[in-house]
Amino acid sequence: MAIKIEMLRCFCSVALSGNLVEAAERLGRTQSAVSMTLKQFEDHLGKKLFEGERKNRLSPLGQQVFEISLKQVRQFDQTVQSIQAAADAERGLLRIVSVPSVAALIFPAVLDHMTKKFTGLKIELRDTDTQQVLDALVEGKADLGIASGYHPMNGFNAVPLFQDQFGLVCASDHPLITRDEPPTVEDVVSAPFIRNALCDLIQTPSFQRAIEQADVTIQNTHSLITMVRTGAWVTVLPRMVANFIPETTAFRTISDLPDTRQVYLYVRERARFKYITDECREFILDQRLASYC
């Protein structure tokens, strides 16, 4: 028996609800049908996904399966929505995915321009990290993407959009912010330092050698800033990312760190509505000098 998406959906619903009754209501199925589906899933795996019969505690395997399954169910639902949107888009469909710091800047202008230019145009906008931007493009879930760094991909044109200075980000009252002289790489990495995914774009040898010893890495920007705001930690981010962080944090250039983040616009060469994609591409490029630098 093959594992089906509805089997994963059923399991996730029970895991989230903690009981069969509520899960059955969410799914619009009978309790016995949900119970049967779970049994089939566990029989296929040959292992239990829950501890006990009450379905309110996942087994160690169940926890792993839940994390994987929930991601797949959400991706499947998103794919279905995209397919339906494409089918319904008689007057065109535009799908853009971008890193959050740039999305906050360009999405309002793009939405205003494109809806005025093309009456009835359906638009999907999504913000996420660079790796998921690239995944969405490769998987056919987006026509344009904005990501940090250059990543050659077949079927896409990569156009430089702007560059963004890296610098120190920490609490606004941190000693590295309040002192007169600008910090050095050694100052920054000597403080309790949190590494993040964008640090890998920095090529300065002294910085790369130093962060190899970093004990803490946080990928999610929101969690990263939450830690930095405590005043106990510092990190390094591009200036534009820092522009969207709370006022209790601050950005400062690092005297011996000249690196910049290169941001690229990725455009699908064979988009379904190429004339729409081309118009959006030109609009974004026309606006970049005035708005993004």
C-alpha cells in the first residue's frame, strides 16, 4: 500500500488535535474512518506513531513523521492552490517570491502597478528565505524570484538588482553601538555572536575563519532578532534587513568588513504569461535605483 497525501493529512490532523473526535470534525470524516486511516498508516510503517491509545502523545518516530508530513501537506495544498489559480487566470497570473527584506519594499509598488496595468490579473506574492525562493522557482511555483546571492539555474535569467552593506546588528544600547570608534571583525566575533545563513555570503577571510568557531546558529530572522534584542548577543546582517528590525536594535558598519550582499532578480524564461512577467521585470528594474539602494 502506497502512502497517500490524505493519509498524511489525517495523521497531521490527529497529531495537532490530540484526539480522534476533533480531527474527524476538521476533516469532515467519521471517527472510525480516521481511526482506520491511522491504523493503515502505522501498519504500512510497521511502527506506532502514538504512545498509548488516546492519540495525545506522539512516539519518537511519530514526532519525526509529523514534522515531515506537515511540511508535505502544506506544500501539496499550496501546489493545488497554485494549479487552481493558474487554471482560473484567464487574464493572466503573476507569481513572485522574495526574501522578506526586499518583499516589504517592492511588493506594494508591484501590486499597485500590475493591477492597474492588467485588469483582472491574479497575483500571488510570497516572502521566504533565499533557499525557499530558489526552490519555488525550480519547482514551478513562481515566475519571478528575488534572492540573496547569485545562483545559476537553467531556465532562468539572473539580473543584479542591488547590493547591500553588511554590518553589526545588536541592541541599540550595546557597547559596540554606543562607543565612538566603529567595531572591527574581531570585536564583533569576540562578543557573544550568533551566526545566520547570510553570513555565508561574506568572503572576508578573517570573518570566515572567526565564524567557523561560532557555537550558535539561527536561520530564522525573527528568532535571530529576538535573541539580539536581549542585548546578550550580536550578529551580522545586511543594512536593508536591519531597516526592518525593531527600534530597540541598531545597525553599524564594521571597519574592516567591506562585503556587501548581492541581491538578484530571477526571471523564468518560459513563463506562461510572458508579457506579464516581462512587464513586472522591467518595472522592478526601473524602480531599483530610486527605491532599493
